[in-house]
Amino acid sequence: MPWQPILGGLMIFGLRVVDVSMGTVRMLMIVRGKKLASALIGFFQVLIFILAISKVVREVGNFWNVLGYCGGFAVGTIVGMALEDKLALGFSMVRIISKTKWLEITQTLRHDGFGATEIIGEGRDGPVGIIYSMVQRKQVPAVIELCEQLDQQAFITVEKAGRVYRGYLAGAVK
């Protein structure tokens, strides 16, 4: 049966992809303070890991098992990152700096249901408006698009926020 070693390696590859992807999501849950979800994911992650590593150790001479283990780890890292992007859990701070359209941007953000804090600042060429808006990560593209429609010259930065306490958050569960 020449296919059996290859199938074993493929099985280990699949287990590692799932295991490592779960590890990425588990770390996100830990950072977000979701203890129960983190523990539950961790339980199944370790269960899958033990199944994979025990097969590799039992049949360490099978090159396909080792290759599947290593390849599954690499692909699982990529899948985990893609999954994290899709889930877009948590919040981001969007900072918009505009020379001329900051008032319009602030009003439009508020009209569209987003919180916006405005501050007058001093840039290289004179006064600027600085707008801060804390939004759910999945809302970031909409906020950026809105800003770019109003001021294509606006300077926009986005930072992930670890935890958020109080304030106005559009569509957020409080």
C-alpha cells in the first residue's frame, strides 16, 4: 500500500492546519479578554495537537508525516491570519487629519452613526482638524471610504484597540 504513508501525512497536515488556526483565534480571544471561549478553543486545539504529534512520533520514519506536520503548521499560520481578518473581532481607533474638510467629516461620521471626537491641531502648513473615531474593526473600511469621499487628501491612521471602556460605539453591544 504505497498510498498509506502519503494519506497519513495528509491527515497530519489537515490536523495541523486546524490546530494552528485555532491557536491564532484563541490568542485573539485571550487578548480580547474572552476567557471561556479561549479555554474551549484551547481544549480542542490541544486535543487535535496530541492526535497529530502522536502519529508523527509513532511513525517518525515516515517522511510524509514529518512533511505534513511542518507544512500544516505553515499553512495553518496563513489560514489563522486570514480567519482573523475575516472575523475582524474587536475595535480600532481611526484617526483622521484634514486641513479643510474636518468639520464635514465629523458631521458625516456622526450622521452615519459613528462616534467622533474632534480636536484642532497645528500641522506643518497651519491648522488641521483631528478626528478620532473608535469603531468595530469590521466597520473600518466604511469609515475610511466615507473620509476619502469627503477629503482625498486626509491623513488616516488605524490602530487596533486592546480593550474599550465606555463611550459611543456604533452598533456595538454594550
